[in-house]
Amino acid sequence: MYVYVCTYVYACTCTYVRTCTHVRVRMYVRVRMYVYVCTYVYVRTCMYVRTCTYVRVCTYVY
């Protein structure tokens, strides 16, 4: 028989910067000769900051 005691603190440091540009052009032709043109521009800037620290102390008692 043994006793397992563990104490831990978890944190993290992470910086995430993302810029995404997406351009999409679509063209639809319907049965009645309707022409539909769609231009889609997608710009995204995302900044993700996270702080983490991981400290673990374990003690085994037999």
C-alpha cells in the first residue's frame, strides 16, 4: 500500500499572431441566364497571448 501526493501549478506563455487573407471569386449561371458574380475578401488578424507555468511536486509514501 502506498500514498501518492502530487501538487502542481500549470501556466503557459504563448504568443500567437495570425494574419489570413482569403480571396474567392465565384460565378453562377442560372437557367434563366442570370449571372451572379461573388467576390469574397477575408482578412483576419488574430493575436493570442497566453501565460503558462508548470510546476509539479510529487511525493511517494510507501
